[in-house]
Amino acid sequence: MKKFLFPALFLVSGAPALADEGQWQPYQLPQLKAELKKVGITIPAEKLADLSKHPMSAIVSTGGCSASFVSPDGLIVTNHHCAYDAIQRNSSAKKNYIVDGFLAKTRDQELPAGASARVYITDKVDNVSKEVGEGVTATMSGRERRERIQSNIKKIIADCEQDKAYRCSVPSFHRGLEYYRIRQMMIRDVRLVYAPADMIGNYGGDIDNFEWPRHTGDFSFIRAYVGKDGRPADPSPDNVPYRSKDFLVVSAEGLKNGDPILLAGYPGRTSRYKLPAEIRFARDTDYPIRAAEMLADIATIEAAAKGNPDDEVRYASVVKGINNRLKKTQGLIAGFARKDIAAIKDQQDAQFRLWLSGKDAKQAQTLLSQLDAVIAQDMALSQEEFAYSVATNSDLFSSARTLYRLALEKEKPNAQREGGYQERDLAFIKGRLTRLEQSFVSKVDQARLTEGLARYAKLPAHPAGLDALLPTADAIAAMFSKTQLHNTAQRLAWMEKDRAAFAQSDDAFIRWAVQLHDVGMSLENRRKEIDGNLDFIIPQYMQAVIDWKKSQGKPVYPDANSTLRVTFGNVGAYSPRNGVTKGPFTTVEGIVEKHTGLDPFIAPAPLLQAIKEQRFGVFKDPILGTVPVDFLSSADTTGGNSGSAVMNKRGELIGLNFDSTYESITNDWYFDTAITRAIHVDIRYMLWVMKEVDHADNVLKEMTIKYPR
Amino acid sequence: MKKFLFPALFLVSGAPALADEGQWQPYQLPQLKAELKKVGITIPAEKLADLSKHPMSAIVSTGGCSASFVSPDGLIVTNHHCAYDAIQRNSSAKKNYIVDGFLAKTRDQELPAGASARVYITDKVDNVSKEVGEGVTATMSGRERRERIQSNIKKIIADCEQDKAYRCSVPSFHRGLEYYRIRQMMIRDVRLVYAPADMIGNYGGDIDNFEWPRHTGDFSFIRAYVGKDGRPADPSPDNVPYRSKDFLVVSAEGLKNGDPILLAGYPGRTSRYKLPAEIRFARDTDYPIRAAEMLADIATIEAAAKGNPDDEVRYASVVKGINNRLKKTQGLIAGFARKDIAAIKDQQDAQFRLWLSGKDAKQAQTLLSQLDAVIAQDMALSQEEFAYSVATNSDLFSSARTLYRLALEKEKPNAQREGGYQERDLAFIKGRLTRLEQSFVSKVDQARLTEGLARYAKLPAHPAGLDALLPTADAIAAMFSKTQLHNTAQRLAWMEKDRAAFAQSDDAFIRWAVQLHDVGMSLENRRKEIDGNLDFIIPQYMQAVIDWKKSQGKPVYPDANSTLRVTFGNVGAYSPRNGVTKGPFTTVEGIVEKHTGLDPFIAPAPLLQAIKEQRFGVFKDPILGTVPVDFLSSADTTGGNSGSAVMNKRGELIGLNFDSTYESITNDWYFDTAITRAIHVDIRYMLWVMKEVDHADNVLKEMTIKYPR
């Protein structure tokens, strides 16, 4: 563990042991008793490991974000940006809840969060590695192995989802070494309870995104509703609040530099066990090429939509989404430039290979050479797949492709269909095809396709047979005039049609999707072959890595895969540069400091007034002398951890995770303890805003809050 | 006193009392015993007040910088940038001491620092307010008063300088309330002993100027030489090292966050007692107009010199000088924009006026209305003076003007001549007229005059009579062809000529200087009238301010005026923004972090090697775990404090002052305790570089160094 250079941090916090990296599966925590103790967590590891017990049974997912119950009546707290869609869909020019915030004073004022809003409560996690591996042999082709594994998984899921109240999944852990069946109760009536104004919940906007110092009150409250029988139900006025069997107690007692924290949520994806070659590929080839593509695509969209405010609005969220991925990709490129992570991994990899060879030189050589070969194939294929996506950069094509594939898959029995095209997936497909109308303009899609094809021509790796099937630039306009897919009803109608209808269609995009089918399937089958080989090699490799770490007395956590994880660490600052310390706290005075009156720094007048009058009450930190806003900790987080409960050593809610610092961005690849910091909103700021600014007394009253003595 | 928001600082340092502002005259220190004690200084105030006693008798000036003796043989330590001229003048393409650094291994290898290099040792400071005020009455005109004061001062200086070993001055304190006669031994044989490489002494260059984090080893050693009789003498090989009666002991024992520090040196100029109207004038009118002028002048010079490397070199230091003033002016403009200092002063001023009116309403009204009126005249005249300087933006004109004035002044007895034109000043004038050849190109000077005249035309306040005497743009080329002043010998020859020779000359610039004389004198006389009125009003005002502060139990320090001052404070970080802490230390690892291999971040290879090998020895800080480079303190400094000794509580040398942070730039106008920080180089870095990088063992041996036990 690298140490801080600055004495202040040591002395103040009593030289806290910053936690090493780790997004732990809850069941692993009893192996980490010593680390939990060192950090200062007093809640027993066995209790934390039990998903049916407090506090883990209070932790939920909203599908892309993490959240937690904070009352026995299904009240859930998560990030403002996680509830943004719910706030936006209820807003209009007249009642702009984004700008003004929203507060339901009574339950009947709570607003529907939308048809696709969900709350997932993980209730069972079982190791099904054996079932997933059933019938899988070493001599199978990669594709056979892949299809067998997928078929086994589909069966496990189908069995699990017999009870319609549940959604099941079988994600792989340790890159295929283990598989767990995750059963989650899926609540589908979700309502908006309270959200502060955007200029509290998103103060600093895109400018402050990924940055510290931060002054964002990124929190909102939603509520889970179920049928009168207590089981998940479609949205209905007859539904009642879900009686959550567990919820987090809120502690307004505060925390200080060095204090231990626990964080539970659903981190999305990390790549901590990639090989040095994979890091170099990402750094030197994949990320730069993808960043260039995103930049070009944004430029195309903006040029095509320019001058038409309606078109601009339609693509605003598309551009925002690409921009967000772009900023992350650019941050990763910059992060790789700052720190030679590949070199660090080289060293670790060399040590590992040495250790493995020491055990059985011949076996090691076989494994490692197979591994390197498949990884090389994987990287090469990914460039062809990327080129295919650039050549077909059109929402109409994507829709047509999905629809044609659906028609073909529907010819098979449900259980044998490709994942994503089974009966359980139809509602998702329909939703996606329907929502397209909100973010589609023919002219813009035409520009994206035209420009994408031009860029594709310059890419090095073209999939075999694709070039001959691509339209010339001057043929594209005609394609857009010979399609009905831009019409939502027509688009949806194709969900019911069969292979013959597609073959006979003269819709230009349907025809193109049919023509490109074989090329697409060829890529998909090569992908299965490679993935199937990876499924064979990588688990052996990961098992060896785990054995190696075990020989050093270190447990190994699997890469994040959107499943429930626990991480722990300490409140702490960091040094982005020699001579500069950032964090660990910001305070309400910093809101005033940033307030320029220009978006995104327009603090609401009542907030500024409350700060000016120092109406801090019990939320005033005794050391800071004011109300803290955000703070940093050394917890190990990534995308998907948004909204995660940040708890004190006793498991009481003290904040919400919502971001990481810019310097943490390469943390998906390599966790650098010295500079990686997660950004949390302090519960005291949340409670203070609720009390002094938004007067959300009913919400405050519903929670169980421990105030400082 | 505002407090830091960050708990770390309090707890670590045992909640140090950061010193309030104050550049104290040494005699004032016994009034500040409580403050010295609070900060932690153990050296008795009475001892610090006595310039003939240690440590103050070890503190010297080099004319623009501060310095101190560090051995009994006249060895002096100051900043690298203060010795830069000496390093440069001894450098050539073959022996580039700027790039490589310089070390005299023996005394006979020490190099002459240049004919104008000086060391001033303050030995007597006497209050001569009474003598300066002799014959001054309330009924005199301003000009009469000004001339009487100046005449009295000239007499005091002449008496004082009977002994040619001394240079005397009679600066005003508290804007004319008091005058002190400062007698300084002036040593004029100064030699370069040791300077590290520029990429240590000026690491970070202009990019890091005014900035933190800083990693500059801004130190060098020079030596004072005197005649064999121990008295100052012209440079000669026969001279011997000056036997300094006092010197500072060097402490390598280190210091830490919160530790007390003492700083002694010669701060140049501050404006802490200006009225709100003066601040607004500087902020809204004077600084913006001067910044625009400097920017334009730099552009003119660069355009005119472009393409001719020789011309560029000649103007490099001129441009650097303007740039430095420009950066400071821009920093002040930005600082005023960040913090409404005028509003703070308004409040203080209102309190003061209330207090004063409470004592004697009528008298207060008279004083304050007179004050406001004269200040208004002062500001208005300064704009005409500025316009005059823009209209005559030519080195040839400045030379001609000086020469003509000299001829006129020489008609008077020495004692009655205008200050700056007395016998004692002739060597300075000659030096300036001679040095011009190093930084003059006719073509560039012509461009500056031409463009200056064009800019002058657009300024609002034109001095009466000036416009008619200015050349038209197309007449300027002819002026430059009809002058010999660009020839140094010719220029110097004019020092001997009389009024008649000037009147008869057909040299274009001599003629122009003669023509403009009356306009210039008119400005000068109006200046004297206003200054003489200020000399009458301001002391009354300052006396009232002092009484007001006294009524609150606060002593008052005078604005800086290049005289010896003491300031004290604590090692400490600061918060430039909510959630960010800067300092208090940087370390050698930061040098590596900044090293890009591109100027100004090219750390010398031996330095990088020593860091890599962690050859830190006794210079390793026990808390930081490495060698500190620079550190911050709350001491009150300004330009002129460069090279000032930074001492620990016992008066031992622990560092050198060399800069302030960017946030401190408005500190010349208003000292903001929360964010003002001076930047010092840590003695441990200096000693470590001398030992491990430059092997300056002889210099180390000559000093008395206390190493950590």
C-alpha cells in the first residue's frame, strides 16, 4: 500500500489503514475479518455475508443504479441522477420538477416513475457452476462449448423464473470460473417521492462530473409499490407500498477524516484481471479508435441537427450518452498516459508466470501459450466487430436487424432461442423499438449512416464479405425514402412477421438487414468460438491466479458484473500532485464559492439564504464548523455503484456514493490505493437540505434518524 | 482572523495561531511580545529589535533582494534569481554557468558579480522626522512644502554620507508621518561563490512563477569583499573577504506543519493604507490601462525584433521585465475580481470615519474632505503622467531627457540639485546610459515610439501643451536618422555638456527633449504641489489611523518601503478552493513528477539519479519520509523579500523566501490571512543538493550547520 506524502492525513486520522482494493461478494467477507477490523468495521462479517439479514437485505438495485430501503414502507433512497428519468417524465413547462424539485407531501401525491422503472431486491444467490458446466468437455469446439453453456444458463433461468415475481440471471464470476444464479424480486410499480432541485441534485453538472472539489446533492427518494397480496404487480392505483422487511437506519451523527465506511451496491464492470497484452490493446488501439469514432459521430449528429431545435432536443440525450462514454474513454486514455499500468501488470504477470512455472513447467507453458493465443484472436475479432458497428451506424438498421433476427429465432422453441430473443425478452425489445421515436430524426440517421460508412472505409479490419453489401454514398438517400421503419407502428408490426415476410419486403432497411444477416452471423459464430475457447482457458488461468494469491494469503474478488458487492475503506483525502491535497470534505460554503449564476452553477436562492444565515442546526460538523456536502473515501467503486449506501462501522446510512475522482478513472483496470477515491454525498447535507431548504418533513419523519447527542 | 475549513491543519499543528499581517520595523517588536509568543518565537523581542545584535546584524540587502551572512568570512546566501545577473555575466557559450551551475572550489575561483553588484548592511536607523519637518508649515503651498522636505532630506543624507563607506537614505514611513535615516555600509566588490544549475535554481521557470506546488531550488551563494583595511573598496584582486561580525547558523533539523518562522528582509512596496477610492481607481482604471499598455508594448517589440535573433536577444530581458510586471498586474486585476477588497476597505474606512467623527466631528470633516480632494487630484494627475510616458516610449528620448535635465541641474550647487541629479547619483546615471547598449536596437525603439504615440492619441488625459510637440508618425523615421544617441560614447559625452550645447544641438532627440522640457517640468511641479499637499494631509490621516488602532490595542506597521522589516508566522497550508488544500510541503518526488524533459521542466540527471537512489541521508524528513523542497508559511512578504532569511524560533536559518502564491497577489493591498502564503525553499533541499548533486563540500564546510541528532 502506498502511503500519502502528507503528514496531516496520518496524524489526524490516527494513521488509518486504507482498505486495499476489493469489490467483494458478500459471502467472502468472513475471510476478511482481519481487514474489516483494521479498517474499523464493527458489524460482524458473518452478518454482512447474509443477504437475508440487516443491513444487506436493505440494499437494492434499480437496474442501472444501486439504492437502499430507508423505511419499512418501501421508501428508497438513491442518486438524483438515478431518478432523473422519473423526474423528467413527470415534468412539463408548467410543472418543471427538474428545475424546481419535487416533493410528495402525502403518498397519493407520489408520481409514477415510468413503465420501465424497476426495483430489484436480491434474495438468493447460489453457486450453479456445476449446472452451467454440465455436458461441457475439453474437446468441444469453442462454439459448441459456448452454446452448451448458454443453453444450460437459459434452462437455469427458466426454472428460476417459474415464479413470475422474480427475475433471475446467471452471471459468470472470475471470467467464467464460477457461475451464480441470482434471484431478485422485481418490483415494477415505482413512484417518485422527493427530489431536490436540479441545481442541488446536479449542481456543477457536466463541468464537475468526475471532478473534485464537488458540491452535488445527488440524492432522491422513490418508493416501491406492490399488489395488495404483497407481490410485484403492474403499476396500478390499487397497489400499496411494499413492506420492506429491512431498512437502513440513518445516522446524522457525522463522520470525520479517517473514519471507516462500508459501501454496498451493484458495481457494473471492471477489468482488473486482464492480461498486459489486453491493457496495451485497449490503451494503444481500442480506446483511441473508439474515442475518435465517438467524437466524429457527435460532430455528425450536431451538424445534421443544427438549426432545428426540435431535432437537437431529440438527440440531446443520445449526444449526452455518447459524450459521457467519450469522457470516460478519454479519461482512461489520459489515465493510461499518466501511469504505466501495463508495466505494473507486466511485473505482476511475470511474477505469476514464474510461480506457475515453478509448480509444473510444462502445464504452465501449455496454459499460458493457449491463453495468449486466444486473447490475441479475441482482440483481432473485436476490431472487426467494431468496424461492422461503424459501417451500420443507423438506428433504422439496428431496428431492422433486431426484427429479422427475432423472426428467425421465433422459429425455434423458446428454450432454444438465442438469449435476448426469448419470450421473457419481448417486452424489452418492444420497449426499445417504441422509445426510438423519442430520439430519432430521419435526416440525422441518414447523416450518421453516410458518415459512418466513410469512416468505416478507413478502418483496417473489415469483416469478410461486408464491403460488397454496403450501399454507396449516393444510394443512401434512396434507402431512407424507401422505408417505413421510422414509423413506430410499422416498426412494431414487424415483430409479428415471419421469415418469408422479410424475404419479400421491399423496405430498404429490412432488405439490407436480410442481406447482411450472413455476415453478422459469421461474426457472431466466430465470437462464440472464441468466447467458448476463453470459457475453457480463462477459468484455468483464473484458478491459477486465485491459487497464487492464496499462496500469499490473499483472497481474490471477482471482477464487477452488476451483482451485489461490498467494499470498505476510510474517509480520506488524496494527493493528485505533489504539494496538493484534495478532500476529504467540501462544505456548503463551497456552494457559494462556485455559485456564478450561470448554469450549472446556479444555487437556488433558499439554499444560499440558509447558508448565509448559517441555519445549520444539528447538521453542523463540530470540526468543520459548518455543514459538509460531499466527501471522499477509499472505497472501491465503479459505474453501477451510483446510489450505493455508504454506511458507518455499525451499518448505519451516512451517505450515498455517486461518482469517483478523475484520477480514479483507470481504477476499472488497476486499483491505485494512493489516488483512487470515491465521491459520496454526506447524509447531513441531504437531511439539512430536506429540513431547511425543501421542508420535506414527511420524508424525514418516515425515516429512523439518529441525531448527534 | 479567518480559520481554515480543514481540520487536518488544526489538529496536526496544535491549532497554531497564524500570525496576523505585519511587516514590522524591528524597533516595534517589543510591542508584539504576546504575538511572538503565540506564534512560538522564543528569541527575545528586544534582541530582534537591535540591529547591532544577532540575528538582525546578519541580514543584508543586495539592492533589490534580501540576503544574509552565513559565515564569518562574508559568505552570503540569497536567491538564485537574485544572483542571476552575476551568473549570466560570467557565462559564455563555452562555460555556461546558467545551464551547468557554478561552484568555486577555492576563494580564488570566485567570480566578479559585476560592477553594479552591491551588498548593503544596515547599521543605523534613526528617527529624523523632526529634522525632515524643519521649516515646514501648514500655510506653505504644496510645492514649497515638497521642496523643503526634499531639501532637508538631501542635507541629512549629505551629512550622513560624509563617510564614503556608507550609503544613506531617508525614506518616509506611514506615508510621510515619520522619516528614518537609514545608514548602510555599501560593499561594492561582490563575487559569485556557488549557484546550482538553472534547472534547479529556476526549475519550473515562468510557468511555475507565482504558483504552488513549487519545486524550485532558488538559492545561490555570493561573498562580500572589502579592502585590506576592512572598508568597502572598488573591485580589486587585492581585496579580502569581509569579516562579517555576525552570521546565521544553519539548522538542518527541519521543520514541520505549524512550526513558527521568522522572516527578515527588505520588502519593497505595499499599499495597505490606501483609501477605498484609491483601490477602485487602481482596479477599474489604472491597472487595466497599464496592463493593456504593457501587452501592446510587448507586441510591438516582438514584431519589430522578429526574424532577427540578435535583436530578439537584446530585448529578451526587457520583454521579460515587462512580462513580469504584466503578470503581476494581471494577477492583481484577477485578485480584485475574486475578492471585493474595496468593499472590505469601505467597511474599515466607514468604521474609522465614525470613530474619528466621534472624537471631533468638525475636525474629522475638515481632514477627511481635504484628504478626499487631494487623493482625487493625485489620481487624475497620475493619468496625465502615464499618458506622457506612453507618448515618449523611447529609450533614446529617455536618455536625452535625463541628459538635458542633468545639464540644467548641474548649474546649481550640488546640495540644491533635484534628487537623482546630485554628484552621488552620477555613477548611477552613467551606468544606466552605458548599459542601454545591451538592450537597444534603433529599429525596435522607433517602432515603440511610433506605436506608443498611436496609443497615446486614444488615451483620455493628455498633459497640457504636449500634443503640439509630438512628431507625426511619418516624421519619426527622420528623427532616428538624425541622432547619434544610439552610440554609447556619444550618449555619455552629453553628460559633460551645458545648457547652451543642448540648445544649439541638431540631434533630433536632444532637440525633442529640450522642446518637451517645459511640459515635463509642468507635470513635475504639479506633482510636487500634490505630493506636498499629501505630505501635509496624509500624516494627519495616518496618525488618526494609528490612534484608532491603538484604541483597539493594535500596533500599526508602516507600508513596505525597501527598509529592513521582520515578519513572523507559521508553516502552513491553505485552501485555494473549498475541498482543496495546498501545501505546506513539496518533496523531491514532485520534481520527478514535473520532469517532462521540456524547458522549464528538465531536472538535471544527477538530481534525478539521487532521488531515484533515495540518497537522502540526514536531509530526509521523518514525517514526509523524503527530502522536502519548498514550503509555505503565513509570513507577510512582498517583492524585495526575495532571498529573505527564513528562521526558526531560535533565529537559525531554515530556508529562503523566494515567492508568494498566486492567491497572495493582492496582498500588497489587503492581507487576507486565510489564503496569503509565502513560498520558501527548505534549507534541507539546499544542503542536500549541495551535498549529493553539486558536491559543494567547501561551502557546506564554511557554514555552521546543526544537523538532526
